[in-house]
Amino acid sequence: MKKPANFQDGIHTSDFWDFYKEKAIQNSVIADFSRGKESLSGIWQYGIDQYDTCLRNKWWLEHEFMHDGRALPLDYSFDNWADVHIPSCWNMQCEKLFLYEGGMVYTRKFLYSRGENERVFIKFGGVSGRAAVFVNKTYMGLHEGGSTPFYIEVTDVLQAENRIVVAVNNTRRPDSVPADNTDWFNYGGIYRDVELIRVPKAFIKTFQAGLDFIRIEVDGADTGTAVLRIPELNYTAGINVQNSRGEAEFSADPELWSPENPQLYEVEVEFITACGGTRDKISDRIGFREIGVQGREILLNGKPIFLRGISAHEESVINGKAVTEDEIRENYALAKEMNCNFMRLAHYPHSEHASRIADEIGILLWEEIPVYWAIEFDNPAAYANAENQLSELISRDINRASVIIWSVGNENPDTDSRLEFMSRLTEKARELDKTRLITAACLVDHGTLVIADRLTEKLDIIGVNQYYGWYDPDFSKLPTVFENSNPAKPVIISEFGADCRAGFHGGSDEMFTEEFQLAVYEKQIETLSNIEYIKGVSPWILYDFRCPRRLHYMQDYYNIKGLLSADKTHKKLAFYAMQKFYANLN
Ligand code: GCB
């Protein structure tokens, strides 16, 4: 039906998202470590757009005058809006925004001077919420998934002076991934860096340097030659590129990366198009190691390893989800103090700095996508969203030696549609990366007291979350669960824990005290230590984190299962119990 012509086009439509959804941004990741980047972070302007009027009424067109030159009345004034420093979560800007969920429009101007024969991309490290991006009145695309990076080609739209507009919406939706109910805080905003990246007309999009192969994918050219060099090893290999891709054997003999010896090498890759017209050269700091399973063992570089881990969210009291590199380093330092060699980065992809720093300091990582609790497992759009987040994460971290495990989800019910959905994700992960292990945090069958989940067939390692001693106060069930189970694969206890108010003391039977949490940890440790097939543990969780579901006065809107207080200044008693347990495993 023809829509009536109307001055205010946007007010008679409710399906405005359809237009934006038609241009979805999908796995656009570019290997960019060594590329020159011009920061577009810094001061932006922002406006709270509760009703998504920017999208409905297309403010981004900046249609400000009638054809006869008369000025139109506007409902926005980009340049007069309040300043905000990017990257940041809007929740941390002022009290009025702390609990805000919905639309927010960000904008800034920037200058650009065109270089010769270049293509230009804008990189968003992470935007929490749906993000619709506009550059110079042109709609560039919509990105879903709040924790993975995306890149937008702006070569043809950039001018000397430019305006970028990003309409973000972090409304929780049942059809999204994660869906509308999670056990963490729903931060919003452009919370990781925004950067402008210049590349040649034909460029290296991604490459992977594994222990026995190297692979490259280029953009802008079909055929050509690539050369990979590791100067420190005096190693050079050639790769023939056909249909924009190439693969070759890798036969250098690097010292292997491990938490004890996080050896990284400078790896350079150069690509030259077939006609020799274009050259691109990038490099990365890469560690080489092998991870695998054999029976119920996890093998790192061929040797059995026990993963002495801890789970962590991406959050700090001051910055919300926009954690700084110093905060990431602080988390690892605390984990190392606890004698950890492993961290589970729950429940969504953390900042790319997290895996880079882990590479550098020697921490093994479990990385995860937010297929969390109830997802619309029958909904093809939800699947496409989850798969895209998985692809973006794998492309981003493909060369990170620290990352040994991809997790395709957490605590989902064992239904047919979930099995199909998550099995497809495991297959996708294997297709994209054959060099890492696949897992998911599964549940115990509380009726039969056994580790039972049909998805485990598809996994290399079985993750198990269990809260005996807390959600189920009958701790005696845990040994029974372990006795009843006979997994053919290694198991990681990916979560256990108990609430505890930092600094609150009392009896070991008094809930929320440090003594109560300690008692749960002591019983867990004693029980787990005797189970031969358990090859790793990552208790819940390093430090307390904000959580809108936690309304008990002891919790005060925090999940208080941390081993440290939320500000990380106070170590609870259970921290020392884990520290001792791990020290004895060394
Ligand atoms: C879980 C979830 C985690 C929660 C935790 C809890 O099983 O995986 O996201 O925060 O339990 O504290 O209940």
C-alpha cells in the first residue's frame, strides 16, 4: 500500500528497523595490528534518543532546508549536544543514564586527507547495542552483537570534512543474542576505540599462522603472491593466492609458547598482486603452540595440563564495560597471584586487548559468545546473529596463542532446537579454526544427578557449571554426580561458587559471610581434586560485578560471588583457598 505523503514521514511507520536491517554488517574483521590507525575516539556529542527518532525520521540525512532554501524545523542539533568521551559506557556518564536502556545517538566531525590509491575503513572495537552507522548522510550498515569489532568501508563517502553518526540501541530483546535476561549489567554505548584505517586497493584481510600451516585471505585482488617472514627464525615461506585465498605449509621451528614461556615472534606478511601493481605488508606478534585432547587429557604442546582458572566478566566499577588495558592487566595479575594459568572470559567476547595481553604475559584463555540461557533457538535470525558473533571473534583472535578454547554458549536447556542451534555453532567454529578446542558450559541433570547433555557429543571439552553448596544446598549430591558420570572427554568445572559480602564475617553456616563462601570452596576443592576426568576449574568469579537481578540487601545490585570485592581491593577468604589449591597442583 502506498504510504501517504507526510511532512513527518517517520511518525506513521513502526517498521523502520526493516530498512536498516537490510544492510547488515557481517564478519568484516581486518587484521590490523600493525596498520597505522587514526583515532576517532575522543570527544563526540551524544543525545538520548528514547524513541529512536534519529532512525525513524532519518536525522542522519541532515535534511535541513526546503528546496526553496527555507529552513526546516529540526528536532536535533548535533553540534549542540553534550560532549562525551569515547570510548565509554553512557551508564557511567551521569546518574540519569545509569539505568538507561534504549536509543542513544552519537556524532562527531573529523577531517580526512585522501592518500594515493588507498581504501579507508572505520573500525569500531565494540558498540553495545545495535549500531546503525552513517557517514556524510549515507547509511553504512547495521551491526548486531555488542562485543565484537566491525569495520566499515568509507572510501567512497569520505570528504575533507566529515560527519559520522552512530545510532546505538541496547534495548534487551528476546530475539537477540544474548536475549533479554542475563546475569550481568546491560551497559550501552561506544565502549571500545573507534579508528580510521587506510589500506592499499588490494590488502591482506586476515591471515593465520599456525604451527604447521599458514593461511591468507586478501580483499581487492583475486590472485597474487604472499610471503611470510619470521626474521628472528630466519624463516621465509611463499603462498600462492588464488580466488583471494592462499594456504601453505609452515615448517619453521619456533620455540613453543606456553604460560611459563610466552614466547612471541614478529611475523610479517607481504602480499603482491599478480600484476605487481599493489603491495600490502602487515605484521603481528604471534606465539606458536599446540593444544589438543587425548582421551580425558588436555595436552598443551603434547603434555598434559591442568587448567588452574578463574572466570571473569569484562567490567570495572569506574568504567563499566569500557575497561582499560591497565584494568585488564590488573585482573591477570590477581589471577596469577592466585596461581592461575587460565581464565574464562565470560560470557561474551572481551576486548581484543585481553587476548593480546594474555599472549604477552602467559595466560591461557577460554573465549565465549553470549549464547546464554534462553535464546530463541528456533529463530533463524538469532542463529545468524550468534554465528556472526562467533565468526567475528574467531577472525579477530585467530592468531592469539593464549586462546585455546572457543565456547559456543552457557547453560542452555537440552532441547532439540538448542541442540541443533549449538551443534551448528560447533561445526562453524571447527570450519573456521581447526587449531583450538570447542566447548560449552553445560548443566548437570539435577534429576538423575549426572553430567548429561546431548551437546557434549559435539564438544572437545565438557564445561560443567554446578552450584552445589549454594543454589542446591545439599552438597552431598556433588560426589554422586561425579560418580554417576563417566565422560569420554576432559571436563572443566567452568563455574562453582557462592555469594559472599566482602568483609562480612560470621559462622560457616551463615549465608553471605566470607566463612560460608570459604566452606563451599573447601568442599568443592576437596571433591574436585579426586576426580580423574576433571582437567580444569574456573570458579565463579574473580570479582563482584553489577547485576540488576540481585536485589537482596547483601547484594545491593551486585552479583557477589567474587573472590574479590568489586573494586578488587579486598580479597575474600576463598581467594586464599584457591591460591593454596592451585599452588599445590603446581
Ligand atoms: C551461572 C551463570 C552465571 C551467573 C552465575 C550465578 O550459572 O553462568 O552467569 O552469574 O551462575 O551467580 O548465578
